[in-house]
Amino acid sequence: MYFLTKEIEKLDVPLDRIEFLFSAMNEVQVALPGFPGQRSSAYLCAYGVSGGYEAVAVLVLFEVRQLAFYRHKGVSSAGQLEEVIQMGIQFVEAMGFMLNDLDFKNLSLQERERIWDSFPLGKGSGAIPRASDAKAAAKDSPSPPAEEAAPPRMPLPVGKGQEGVPDYEKRFELSRKMGRLLASF
């Protein structure tokens, strides 16, 4: 089980001790005890300590600009670590996050430093950007709006589907929805 641990403010862990690092590929609206419901991201980290390994799930709360740490109970042995990680993945993904294994242990030291420095885990709550800053950065982004990026509608010589809608319109609608889904990550 993972328990909310208010004593932790940041993960002050040497990079060579980190065994696993997962990062959420999406943001989810969460409501934690003592905090208003808000957009958040998540991480799962397992690292070596004296006597074994510790695992921590971290939620980044964007509106209040805080980190919420959920620590696995106790220190785990090397044999238990895989089970603890699976429990952590289930814990975080049950909230709606989709985790991505960063394969942190197998990266070069420079890559690990670059990735770790881009996350607020080692810096604490002060490294979380304001929600208004993130929205402003998204507005200034050079990517075109989804409507401009959509391909033109061109009728294809194909039959009609079961509901009387031409197949090409179904394919176009499906590709548009898939594009929106993929753009949300």
C-alpha cells in the first residue's frame, strides 16, 4: 500500500540509486484530502536506500503548486521490488494516469541528469510552473490549431456504410478523432 506522507518535500536521491522512474503521459483532474480538485500529473520512483529500496508515487498539483508524496510502506528487498512497482503502477493508474517507463537506469548519466532536472521531484514544490504560465506558453506555441491541420475533405469513390454514411466520411471522422486523442498527450 502507498500512504500519503506529508513529511517529504522533495526527493533528494542520487541519480545512480534510482532503479525505476515512471512519468505520466497525461494530466488528470484529482481531488486529494486537504486540496481542492485540480489538474495534476504523476510520477513513480523507486530508489536504493540502506537495507533495500523505497518506492514513492508523486502527484504534481498544478493549481496549488505542490507535490503530494505517497510512499510505499517500509523498505523493500530486491526480490520484492518488482511487486512494489506493480502495486505503484496500479495505484497511480487507478486515478486515471497512464504511466510511461523511462528506462532511467539504462540511460547515460547526462540523459538522467537532463530528465531529472526537467521534473520537479528533486527540486520540490517551487519548481512547479503556475497554471497560468503553462496556459500562456501553450498559447504562444507555434503549432497550428487542429482545424488548420485537418486534411481537406475529398470524396472517394467508395460505397455507403450501413447507416447510409459514405465510408470515406467515417474514415475521415475516425482519423480526426484519433488526431485529437494523440494531440492530447
